[in-house]
Amino acid sequence: MYMMAKHLHLTAVGLSILLFLVRFLYGQIKPEFLTRKWVKIVPHVIDTILLGSAAWLCVILAQYPLVNAWLTVKVLGVIGYILMGLLALKWAETKIMRWVGFVGALLCLAVTAKVAITKGVFFL
């Protein structure tokens, strides 16, 4: 069960990141791309699978946010990634702020990935 949950989670992580990159970069070239129906729906489906598989892994491993420090930092990193992603794709009114959100999202993602791999909160 663990391996199935882990592979589902990692696949969803990869797809989520890939779609974020495609949506941002293609949106810079052709902004009307972001208004397509599938572009609005598919990321939510993948992110729901991502969240569900994360919860499944927490139950299997008996490790939970606010109990395990590394998992708490990982959740905070994901929240930062989501907020920066929203800045990059929706909230920003200028191109510079969109890029700030994009780079910020990638930095949050890098910290989250490092914490997930090392299971440590000392990432500097």
C-alpha cells in the first residue's frame, strides 16, 4: 500500500509542477490560453489527487503535520507555493509581479522538495 500511495503522490506532484510551468510560461506568450476550460479544471483534479495521496501517506506512516516538524514545514512550503502560484497566475497585475510570483513559487517548491527528501527542517 505504501508504494502505491507514494507513487501516486509523486506522479501527482510531477504533473502539478508540469502544469504550473506550462500554464505560466504559455500564459506569458498567449494569455487567452489560461481561459480554456481544461486549463481551469485539470489542475484542480490533479491537486485533489495530490492532497488525497498526501493524507493517505500520513495515515500509512502515522506521521502528521503539527506532530512531525518536517511535515509541518512541508505543509507550510506547499501553502507558500500555492499563494505564490496564485500571484503568478491570477493576482498579479504586472508582468514583473507575475514573474516574482513564479520565482517565489519555484523557491517554495525547492524548499518543500528538500524537506520532503531529507525529512529535516534545517534546509539552509
